[in-house]
Amino acid sequence: MERLTHYRMNGIKEGYWSPNKKQELVDRLAQYEDAGLNPEEIQELKQRDKAKVPDYEGDGYDDDGNIIYDIWICPNCGEKYEVDYDDYKFCPKCGQRIKWED
């Protein structure tokens, strides 16, 4: 997303805003306010939308001595789900996007 505002350098604003640019800023601010979210909430949603690999938990071994992972754990909220039955793209509890590895 293109940045609409300018950082201040020694307390002085860089650049010039024409009346049209000022109206564009006001319109963009109105869209932001209409969303009803504060900056922290928006950052949280962005982080939750980045796919994360779940953790796994096992409680048994196969005939060759390899651990059998039967639980996957959401990397965001820690909720546990069955590997064989609960195949979600997003955690049902917190909405974290899940990245399934091959």
C-alpha cells in the first residue's frame, strides 16, 4: 500500500499537499475509520494471516519405533486438534492461517 503521509524531519513536514491530495487523505482516513479497527488490531490480523507451521504431539510408536504424531497444535493459540480428522486451513479457535508441510 502506498504511504500517503510523510515523516517529519526535525519537526518540518516534507513535501507539499495540494487540496486534491488533502481530500485523498481525508477519504482514506474515512475508510480506515469505517473499518472500526485500531492499528494494533490490523497488525494482529496481518500476523494471523501469515501461514505458520503447526506443532505436533505424539503418544505412541509404530512397529519400527517411529513416533506417531496424532495431534497438531495451533502455533498461535495452542489449541489441539486430531491429525487424521481436523484438517483446517485456519485454526477454528483463533483464525491463524495454517501452513501444512509436505
